[in-house]
Amino acid sequence: MKLHIYQLAFIAFTAFTVSSCKDTDINDEHHYDNKLYISSVPVTEDLLIKEDVLFDSRKITYRLAAPVDNEIQVSFDAKPSLAATYNLSYGDNATALPEAFYDIPVKNVTIQPGGISGDDIIVNFVNLNQLDDSRRYVLPVTITNVSGIGLLESARTTYFIIKGAALINVVANIKENYFPIKWNSDVSKMITITVEALVRSDDWVAKRDNALSSVFGIEGNFLIRIGDGDRPRDQLQAFVPGGSFPPANHAPGIGLPVDEWVHIAVVYNTVNKNRIYYKNGVAVYKDQSANSTVDLTKNCYIGRSFDGTRWLPGEISEVRIWSVERTAEQIADNPYKVNPASEGLVAYWKFNEGSGKVVIDRTGNGNDITASKDPIWVPVELPQIY
């Protein structure tokens, strides 16, 4: 939301500047102030504190309103003292980024006669993974000096925001798409299984001829799906040995929302007979009818069952297959991330690759999957960071 405000403010400023120049040109093209200003957006907010990010860089662009005949010398530098100005102007509470975490290798540039800009200023950010990811940091970079032309004070400074990364930054939209699973792990005689997934549908019903939306599994064997002919299209159904559950219209609030992320988990345990369905970490149905082992070896899919019409109408993330029963606490506390080395984790597909058709099994067990066609990779921020 803040980024949208920054962009709108910059667009308004640019439109005002251009409009003013045009109006002036109509009256007398030579009677306006030609000043230097930073043309980059006033606030950049896409620098993230992540474990695997040690280095990143951004550029600053600047320009004149019109060419001049003389050479223009421009100096830039970081000015941490302007952090207070940023916080006051944008209603933030960011800390000035310590000097050890950034470098501006070239601070002095030249605009040649007849030009309107020079080489971009590069700002390097280092060791971001060492920052406190619960805090927001700001690096103000400003024009410290310019010779041979005036300076537009309202656009002499740009701010770089560094913040903790969300646990999930990209997901896959698999509408009309699917992933066959060619197992490298032995999943032939599973006495206990827990299936988890994060899903978001744009609409469980609209423009769908088929009443089913497939999440994971095998048709007629073990399948986690949404909807069916005997129930609302937004209601989860686990088709498993012992019969499907939960029953149609089992309880108020059992349906899945639209345009909202929801974490679903299904437990099937032949040892204690538990069959449990969790929605957002809360058990909404439980019985004790699990009665035989599960074989996932053949014809197992994500996003498909029976035929190509039963696709998942939306986005998916954090698909996990366990050979143990996950507890209610474990499910509720870990919707966005788990340790890939966790005991009993057979396959873990985060769906955060951001490109291509291959989704990696993060356990290292080799259960990588390939889509029937390129998914649509969607940037997100989960959980949302303000």
C-alpha cells in the first residue's frame, strides 16, 4: 500500500512538472527554470532481508528538464540523518541503515553539454542477511552538490527501504494445469499420511463445467479435492479408503473462501484410525474410520484427477506430504514454512521457483515435479508485512 502511495505521488509530481513545462513552452519556451532532479521513484521498497541474500544493488537516475550548453558536475552521497525526514513524511518508523551495509562506489558524475543526464548512480547493499528482519531500515541518498545548474529541492533525495522478507514471496497459479508425480520415495504402503497445502481460488464455481477442483492424489484411491456432485463446490472432500470425508454440508463455515489464502490439511492414520480435516489449523472434522494402507505410486497428481477438466482454479503453495500424523499444533504453527529435514516429511513442494515448469522437492528426496505447461508465477507477501 505504501508503495502505491509513493508511485502515485511521483506520477503526480512528474505530471505537474511536464504540464508546467508545456504551459510555459506555449507562452515562451525559454522562460522556465531548468533544474536538476532525481528521476527515480522517491521510495524504493523491494530490498528484502533474507537468509540467502548477501548482496543486492539498485540504481539512481537523475536528469535535467532540458539540455544545456555547459558541463554539469553532480555529487551524490548517503545521508543517514534524513531518516527522520523520511519517517515524518511517510509515517514510517524506519532505522537509518548502518554504513557497514551499503556502498556507493561512484559518487561524482558529469552531464555533458547538450545532454540531460549522466551515468546512473549505483548503490550496493551488502550482508543484508545480518540485519534484524523484524525491523525496517532506510537509506536516504541525496544530491549533495551540483555546479552549473539549479537543483529542484523537492526531488533531490531518494529513499531505499530494507525490510524482512515474507516467508512466501511467489506462488504458482495452476489453473488448467497439473503436475504428474513420479515418485523417487517409496510411497507404496503408507500406514499414516498427512497432506498439507496453501490454496487460493479466484472462484470455486464461476466458468466451471466440472464440480471438482483437484488438489493432490489419485482418482479412486486417495484424493484431496474440492467440491463434488453431492456437495457445494467450495467444500473440501478427502476421498480415501473407508469412504470420503467430511460429509456434505457437515458444519457451518466448512466451505473454503474465495480470493483468500487458506491452509488445508488432511490426516489419515491407520494405526489410531484418525481421519481429520484441518482448515487454517483448526480441526473441523474428525472420525476414526481409517482402515487400510495408502499406495500413491501410480497416477498421482497435483491439480488433476480423472481427466483434464478437474483443475484447481487458482494458486497453490506449500504442498507437503508426510508419513506421520501432524499434530494440530504443528499444523497451526507452520502454514508458511517447515524445515525440509523434518522427520517424516516425504515431499515438500514450495511452488516458489518463480519461473519454468519444474518444482523442486525441498526435502532432497528427489520427488521433483514438472507441470504440463508453464504455471503463472504470482508475486505475493505471506504473511503480509507492513
